[in-house]
Amino acid sequence: MTRDEMFAYALSQPGAEDSTLHGGRCIRVRGHWIVNEGREPDALALALDLDTVAFLKETEPEAYFQTPHYEGWPAVLVRPERADDDRLREQIDKAWARRATKAQRLARGL
């Protein structure tokens, strides 16, 4: 998946909006970012819970990582070109579900 494809998939989620954060592009749901351009040129930040962040870093470290700036925060950096596309879509879905309304989650069977 490319950066543009990752942004497009995140933007296809119900209620997702194209926005900016610290001068870079981000996708927001209910005002909260789920995907954004981080400081790393080959990576995007993805808002996930800490347990998922730790799991991804352990199981696919070539794709999912953190810099000191993100350590301890519920976000992981991802190199979209190195990540498994299906797994990355699942992680974007999880990021969306964390920010979606209860009605939106129920409409998707979550």
C-alpha cells in the first residue's frame, strides 16, 4: 500500500474527514486524528491502543515502529510500503473504531 492509498482507505471510513495536523495531512474522525503525517519521511502515524502498538512493533518491526517522540503514546508509525496491506487495513479499521460513535460501530457490526 502506498501513502496515498493509506490516506484514501482511512478517508473511506464513515465520518472520516481530510484535515491537517501540525502542517501535515491527517484524517480525522469526530475531530480526532486516526492517520497523520509524522516527522519520519517514509512513515505515517496511526492512532491505536498501547497493546496493539506493542504487538505490531514486536510482530512486524520492519513496518511498525516508534521513535522516542511516540514512545508511551497510543500511536505507532507505519511504513505503508512495507506493511501487509490486509493487516494495515485492519489497523486503520481499529483506529477508526476507537474514534467512531457507538451508532457507527454498531452499523458495522462492531
